[in-house]
Amino acid sequence: MTLALKLLCRVVKRRVRAGEGLETVLADYPKLTETERQAVVEMVMEK
């Protein structure tokens, strides 16, 4: 996982914890590939 993707995971986790929906947050990043998107979802779903 690249540094940029790790940073994105942290940002997405914070936004989801703040009450935004995961799909809503991911919609803000249209350039993500399906593989990157899946990696972010897996990281966010971890504790």
C-alpha cells in the first residue's frame, strides 16, 4: 500500500467516524481504482 493510499485511509476513517457515510466519502474520490477502493474499505472496516 502506498503512502498516499494510507493517508487517504486515515482521512476516510476520520470522516466516517464524524458521521458521514462510507459511500458518500468514497464518492468524493472518483479517481480511485476498484482495487484501491476495496483496500480503503477494508482498512476502514477494521477496528
